[in-house]
Amino acid sequence: MKKTALSISLLAALALGSAHAATVVKIATISPLSGSSSNLGLQIKNGAQLAVNEMKPQFAKAGMTLELVAYDDQGDAATGTAAARRVGADKSILGVVGTLNSGVAIPASAVLAPSHVVMVSPANTNEKVTDRGLKNMNRICARDDSQGPAGADFLLDTLKAKRIYVLNDKTPYGQGLSEQAEKELKAKGATIVQSEGVAAEERDFTAIITKLQALKPDAIYFGGLYGQVGPFAKQLRDKGIQTPIIGGDGYDSDDLVKLAGTGATNIYFTTVAPPVDAVPAAKAVAANFKKTFGSDIQGFGVMGYDAAKVVLQGILNASKAAGNKAPTRTQVETVVRAGTYNVLTGQVKFDKNGDRTSAKMYVIAVKDGNRSTAGTVTITRK
């Protein structure tokens, strides 16, 4: 009799505890955590993790236990799409921060759209990311049709280049960026001595360097990522060619300098991710990042943090609107798109397609292995 009474009491206590247990709510990151662009992908993941760590108490007050799940897309569309399917299957995941590569974001967001899993991208710049009109896809960075022209204008106005060799890595990111830069260059009277693509996996640039020696352009616009541009710069400089190289935010990694070695000079890039010293509000976050992860926060760490803050605040806002309970994915999707958020990089508001209405672009110069800010441009979308 005593054992039975004890068992009943224990079951009752467990049932009572279960009734008051916090609802587990997750957000996910999808970014390259391995491979040639893992440095940037890890910055996004760690930036988002920092935001999650900071906001756990707010979620706890709202009766929710907050967690982050990180998926490695390896910078590959098929891998990223598979990760998106896993996200869709986990009903506790209410939002995604990611991706790094536009070629991954486009199919991944399409997979998540029917499940109404909101995505807030810290990095994707290809126009198609948001121009498809998906309700779940948003970004806090500028687009290629802003970034490409910004790089082209820098080539013409600051570097005074007139004859440009255009190269891309045959990915949606690299192609889109180079096409927009080339369009702007042609519109402003520059001569494109040659425009071609090279596979993103290529690391032997002998044939291209031979062409460059013959064509003698004033500058090279290369739409690609640091893992490829670094070796390209090294091989180019080793041949004694000091022609300026310019590209987009795919260069924005400390590993660019490591891979380029002594060739890390006369390189410029536009980036949607700010230099940390250009964001005064990021000082405390940078210190916390260093303490937590043992490494310095970079531009995409700041953007990952901001993108996560938007997703998390959106979830809290949706929870409040739903009567202080865990919201549905559809509720979060709707609230995120309609909200206004104050983050490290300023105010975030989205237009009807999910583009940030006002985003900044930075021009960074790499000379003798050192980085410095060469200019800032504000991009406004109506």
C-alpha cells in the first residue's frame, strides 16, 4: 500500500512538473563550418550563438527554453538544402540565421517556405534571394545590384582604372556580383578587356595570369571567395604583377591575408559586413565574443549576431501577440517581416520582399597584409 501511494504521489509530482515545464524553442544556423569558407561560416554561427546566450533570460521569462542548432552546409547547395529539410522536420525550430552563400540560400529558403520557417540572412547578396517574393526570406545586408556598382565606382573614381579584366567563380554569388560590376563599368565608359569564369575549386591560375600579362589591365574585378582569391593574389604577385584586385564581401576574412602571403597587397573589397571598429556599439559584444570563443569577432560575426537578434526579437514579439505562449512558425514569419529592430548595425526594417530598407556598404583596402577602411556607402531601398 505504501509503495502504491508513493508511486501515485511521484507520478502526480512529475505530471505537475511537466505541466509547468518551459517550451523548448530553437533557432538554427546554416553556414559553412568546414571547407574553404568555414572561417566566415563559423563567424556567423558564433555571432548567432552569442545572441542566443544573451537572450536566454528573456525567453525564460516568457516560459521558453532557447537553444541554437548549427548546421554545416559546407558552402554546398545540396548539403544546405538537406540541412533545410532537417530544420523543417524539427517543429521546435522557429527561425534560421543564414546562409553565407547565395547559391545555398536560394534552394534552402525555397525548401523552408512551405513550412513558414523564417530566414534572416546576414550575408546573401544575390538579387534572386529576395526577388522571388518568398514570405519567409529576409536579409539584413545590401544586394549585389548595390555591391557590384559600389566596387565598380571605387575602381573608376578612386583607383582611376579604365581597362578592367573581369573574373568570376561560376557560382551565383560570384557571377551575380561580377555581372553587376561589369554592367556599371560599361555604363560609365570603362573598357572590359576580358570577362570570364573560373571554377570555384580551381587553384592553379597559370593560364589566367598568362592572359593578364598579355592584356595588361589597369585592375582586376574578381567575384569570388577568399579561399580562392588568396592563392590567386599570391600567384599573381609571385609573377611580379601588382595590378589591383577588387571584389566583394567574399574576401572578408582574416584568412585572405594568410592565403595570399606576401601577395596580400593592393587588394580591395566591398563588404556588407562592417569592420568592427566602424560599429561603436559592437565594442561590448566583441569583448564577449573573445571571452566566449577565444577568437576575435569579424564583420560576419557582427552580421550573424544582428541577424539572430532580429529572429529572436521577432519570436518574442510573436509570442506576446499570441498571448505569451510559444508562437507558430507562420506567426514568427509574419512578425519578423513587419517589425522594426535596433541592432549593432543600426535600425532594421524590411521592404515587401524582405530587403533591408537601409544598409551600409564598406570598402576595405588590404596593403602589405594590413586592412583599413577605404570608404563607406549607404544603400537605401524604397
